[in-house]
Amino acid sequence: MRLSLAAFAPLCLLVSACNQEAEQQGGTLPPASAPSGADQLASNDAAPSGPTIADPEQRPVMQMQVVLERLGFAPGVIDGKEGASLANAVKGFQEARALPVTGTLDEQTRSALSQWDAIPATRVVTIPEEWGRIAFVSLPTSPAEQAKLDGLGYESLAEKLAERFHTTPEVLAQLNPGGRPAGARGAAAGPAAATPAPPTFAPGQQIRVPNIGADRIDAATIDDSHWLETLRSLGVGTDQPEVARIVVDESEGWLKAFDSNDKLVAIFTVTTGSRHDPLPIGDWGIKGKAYNPTYAYDPTLLRGAPDDAAEQQLPPGPNGPVGVVWIDLTKDHYGIHGTPSPETIGRAQSNGCVRLTNWDAARLALMVSGSTKVEFRK
């Protein structure tokens, strides 16, 4: 996703629920083979239905990321790299399993994770043919021009694929040298380039992707058909734990979710406030959730906005300023939300709110309710 958040930096506010049209720019389409439930790209470890092309690389870090995310301990972008997000995920797993919380893959943690060693780091899927009906267009940076659009959707098929598999177009390029799945006959051999040229993806093409799971969907549990399509497009399943309280730690950069027995069931790396727009420390609640929200752009509330800029109502979409969901807090004008820039989570400051990847924000939205308690701490 390529929209800059700089223009929206000081305050996240004024969102409203809005349904997206299915066939908008960079939007989603109901998968032909799955009129309800998960899309045809969903994981199936017991009986893979797609092509079986062996991955020539072990990818141990990516495999650990995949397993931890399936268990609810989210490592952020699945990229096969160690970093703060993966360390947070490991800490969450360790805490939930009553292991020493080190954030490193020590012997006890390795042993505890070993029961999932058979889950591969990647799988090969076929890009749905119906994705060829989606119009991908470059988005303008001006709020006035964005406001003229039907939606702030994905700008390319690679970007849509990356969101679906919780990664980046750059990682997809590494997994598909020359546009072929690593390990496929005719695919480029030898060490992958550090920054390979972006391959061209097309409907019907086989590609290698991170083997994310937890993407099963019970359509009967979702009343909003457009939100259902959003969950499909993000690979986020409906089988999520009910959360009684969440804790956001500003200094540690994580959000922890606890069930009614006060057991840690999920952890997400987040981006929180800056010196100019600090996280509102204290105890809060949840007023509601806006799925696929619009965004009220008010230049009088934004640092650095042009003096002659006008208020705008920005359309919904994954590339909107607050992503695909807004979890509204009892602290006025503050919320927990998604982002058009998943690679920045944990690496850049937010505008006082709590920002997650779109897929993590959607997953959290399925966990919380009006009775969930919220604590923000330094």
C-alpha cells in the first residue's frame, strides 16, 4: 500500500461505517467457488487442494511466523525476518504457555513449538480467475482527488495478494523468482536477489505464498456482506476467541488480548502515539466498531495541511487512512484501526490512536465487544 499517512498525522477521528461496492477500484469480488465461507485460497493442511510444488528452501523464520500467527501471536508482516514484531509474538507465546518470557527461540520455546513443525512455511496457490475483473488504479495523494473516488482500494494485484497472505509485494517477488513459484520447473535457480524485480502476476497463475492459516470463515456469523468480503480478502477467519480486556503498552509496542479467565489469547505489534499526539494513558471502553469506514478529512485539525485545503469525506477501502476497520473507544476521537502501510507497524509513530495491520485489526475486531475493557499504559 502506498498512501502516505503524513497528511493525516495529528489526530485519528471522524470515521463512519460504510459499505463498499464489490467491483470498485481494487475491491473484492465474491469467489465463484465459495459463495459463503472462506475464499478458494484458504489453507488446507490436511488435504491441500492446490498444486504441490516443493519449496526448495526451509525458511525456518517464516515457518515460525506462520505458526505463531495461526495461534494468535501475530508477528506483523510475514517476511521471514527477525525483528521486534516477531520478538513480541514469541513473548506472547511464551507467556501463554507459562514459559520464561525471553522473546527468543530458546530450547524450551523450540520444544513447545515443535508440535507444529509439519506446517510448511509456504504453499502454492492459483490466483482466482475472477480477480481479472478487478480494476486496479494508482491512487492520488491529494485528499480532494481521493474524495472523488468510489473507494481507496488496492493499487495492484500484487498488493491485493500481499494483503491476502499477510506479507508485502517484495516478499512475494522473493518467493516467485521470475514470476514462477520457487521450486517450480523453469523457475529461477540459485540464491534469490536481495531486491528481485517485481514479477507480473495474473489471474490463473500459480504463485508461492506464506502459508497463513486461521482463515476459515463461517458466513452465517457475519451479518454485513461487505465486511464478509473484507474478511475473505484479508484471509481472516471468524473463529476467534472472545476477549474480555485488552492492554496496550506504549513503550513495548504491543497489544495483548485476554479472555474472561484472564488468559492471554492474542498479541499484536502496534504503532501508538508520538510526542505531539501521545497515546491517551488510562482505562477506556469500546463504544462500537465501524467496518470499512469512511474518513472525514479536516485540515484544521491536521499539522502540515495546506492553508487552502478543504474538508473532504474520503471513501472507504484498505488504502484509506484508517484501513478496513475502526474500533471506537470511549475516549472521544480515539480508536484502534488498520493502516494502508503494514510495513510501518512497530517502526513509525501513530497519531495518538492504536494502529495495526489491516489483517490484525480485522482479527481483533472479531474478538472484542462493547463489554471489552481497554487499558492504555506507558
